Amino acid sequence: MQITLLKSKLHRVTTTHSELDYEGSCAIDSHFLDIAGIREYEQIQIYNVNNGERFTTYAIRAESHSGIISVNGAAAHKAEPGDLLIIATYATMDEKEADDFKPIMVYFDKENNITHTRNSIPVQMQQHSA
């Protein structure tokens, strides 16, 4: 059986540009792509924390260490500068591969500086208050 798991995530990264008159995609700081293991032209899912929009596009490389997160083309209607985004990729694998797989999750501050990385979500973050 094949299952789909979270491969990588850029968590609460801030949109820096929204370019409607641009060929589609999302330009992402190359350093962020490398840290998260996201390939150029790889399909990405974008979840906009500010407005609830969820959409699919692909990643392209922006200048390394620039902090750029530019939502381009038609997707520019779904995010504007300052919006917080979660950018995720997924991988399909068999259950044996999944047993040892760990995602790469990269966390950011409001200026798009990486604060830390994880490969699991701590238990206290998973609990809901009553």
C-alpha cells in the first residue's frame, strides 16, 4: 500500500511579494528550499494563515539568503505581502519506507529568519485545551 506523508514544511513564513503579472509559481529563498529539501519546480501546497486560502503551485528559486517569498501569477490573488503562509510538500511511499521517514519542518520569525527546525511535532503542541 502507498501512503502520502508530509515531506517538508516552511511554517509561518511571511509573504514578501505578490506578483500578478508574472508566470505562475512561488519564488522561495534558495536557502529555505535547501534546508527543507524542496526541489525547484516541485509541487507545493500553500496555506494562508491570514485569510484561509489553500492552493497548489510549484517552487522556484529566489536569491539565497534574501528572505523572499513571492506568490506569483493567478495565485497572487490569494496572498499579499505580510501574510503568514505554511508551505508544504508531500511524498508518497510504501508503509515500510514510512516507518523510518521523518519530515523536515522549518520555522520562521516575522522577518523570515529561520528560528529552528524539527522533524516531529512536540506532544504539547498536539494537545487541545478543554
